Amino acid sequence: MIDSPRLELVLARHGRAIAIALVVVSVLGIAATGWAVANPVTTTADQFSEERVTTDAGTSAVVTENGTLWDEGDRLEDSSVYFLNSTPELTIRPETRLRNETGGAPIEDGDVTHKLRLRFEAIRDGSPFWNETHTALRESASVENGVATSNATIDVESYRQRQRQLEREVAGVGSVELAMVLRVEYDTGRQQGTVTATTPVEITDDAYWLGNSLSDSATHSYRSGTARTTEPRSATLVGGLSVLGTLSLAGAALVARRSPTDLEAARRAVHEQRYAEWISKGSIPMWIGDYHVSLDTLEDVVDVAIDTNERVVHDTQRGLFAVVNDGVVYYYSDRGLWEETAWPEMDLEEQPAVIDGDGDLSAEDLSELDPSDEFAAPDDSDGFEDDQNVWERL
């Protein structure tokens, strides 16, 4: 049995509701466990591919006269310096590559336009205050195997002369610088954009060169698909839901089995525990007291005991709580009035069945009967005693 009277009272009042709630929780827990097992976690992730555009420009020049270093007709490629007398014209070869980096394949159906300009700038204190631009190349290059190539030939001597002329114009005010600008416009079919590379051009009376390489690149990402991954749900979650359902079902069965059916008895047990210091177990005879006062609750009996400085006696056989004070018995019993508690409670259903007197007894049953005489003869010494002896004994 449950040792806590307060818990017994709660179960007596709300045991049915608690059991139903636990059953509901159990059903939900088991159902959630099944759902978690049958429905694994599905994750959807976007997949991205990458396109890359790379531009570079090579340089070359053909030797126009024999000299100590080279012979006429020699071609110099990507040289760090060129001489004006032997190589007066410089060829620029812009090359743009379109490539799908994810698949590792060139982009065949792209469009590329190369624009090459030479720009003079008059500069003072680091800031340009005048510029002049000359277009050396503007071409929509064909794309083959992901590569677009163009060519532009520049008369370097003519640019040297123009630079000297401009320097004389701004002498004492600023300086004149020459830069080469390569601008590439592209369309890969998915992405459009522009890359630009700039390098200073240094021209002396004897030689010329490019300060930097004409190269640039751009990378673009685009959504190429969706990946779905399926994983079973956390074992902790599934196990927790399963344990919750099982424990809830076990708790519902326990509550249903142990819930007291007598609410008043549960209340009385709580009161007995609450007022235990004022209650003693004992036997209360019927004849005690001149007056018997029935009280409504056990609390009332305890109040009387406190007021009269007496103790409450609990007669468990009669189901009676009573305080005796000056010939007055203050009592409470859930069985009713004083006279109704005269006999202890008996469970007649547990008593043995009554033997039918009219039935026939078997020989075995007769043998179990006491063969002694139930009634002796009047003149028998073991028989009836005379009335005088009986009264003397009484």
C-alpha cells in the first residue's frame, strides 16, 4: 500500500483522471516513437557549381633590323624589355578562358569582347587633371574550346612622340604618364561580367616595357541542383519517447491498482496523520460516560481534546474516536451514532457458508462430529447443575 496518506487522498480524489492522463501520455509517447522511427530526418541542400573567367595578355615584337643581339625577322615574346630601334611595334595578344570549374570542362557557347586602350594622364601631386585615350583594339573574339583570343599591334614610337609633346606642354606643372588598359566583357550563358587589367607603359629614347602583367580573373557560383540526405532520428529521442510511453503506461496501471476507493477513509487517514500527537489507540467500552455527544468530524474531536487537555482515543474495532471528560464522551465515527458502534465491523462475505440443516450428511461428515453428548441426563453428575449452583457461580 501507499505509505503517504496525503498521496492516498490525492489518488482517491483524482486517481481516475491521473490514470487517464498517464494512458494518454503513454499512447502519445508510443505513437511518437513509431512516427520517429518511420519518418527519418530528410535534409535538403542546394548544390552549387562554379564558373571561372581568366584573362591574360601576352606581348611579342618582330625584330626589324639586324643587330648585335638579334637578327632581322626574329620574334621576341613576353620579353621584359623591348628596344625601339629593333622592335618599334609591339603586339598585344589578349586571351580569355571560360571554364566550368566544378565539372572541369571549358564553356563553349560564351561571348567575349576585348577592348585595349592606351591612356595618357597629366598628373600633379598624385592626382590626374587631364587624360587622353586611344583605342588600340575593340573586337568580339570567337570562343573555341573555351578560349577567346585577339591581337592588337601598337606603334610604340608614335606614342613616345606624343608623350614627349605632352610633357613639354605640362612642363613645370606636372608629369605625363602612359597606361595600357585591357577591358574584357564576357557572357558565359549563366553569368555576365567584366574584368579589367591595367599596367603602366614606360617608354624611353631607347627602349620600352610594361610595368605589370595584363591579367585578371573572376569567379561566379550558381545553383546547379539539390541534394537530399536521409538520416535516422536521434537514438536518444527515440529511446526517450519509448521510455516515456512505457513508464506512463506502467504508472497508469499502478495508479489504477493502488488508488483508494474510499474517499472518506483517505481523508480520515490524512487527519489521523495530522493529529497523530493527540491520538492514542485503545478500547472504548460501551458503558463509559453518562452523556455521549456526536461530533461531525475528527477535527472537532481533536479540538475538544486540545481544549480539555485530554487525549483522543481511537478504538479501531468500533471505528470510533472519542474524548472522555467529566462523564461526557465526545466522539466521532463514520459508522453513525454511539449505539451503532457497539459491535466491530465484520465482513460477512468472508465468513464460512451456513450449512443447510435440512441437508443430508455423508458418513464422512458424521464421523467428524463430536460424539460426546450435547445434553446429559438430568441425573448425570456431568449434566445440568441445579439453579442454586449456577447462581452461586454467577
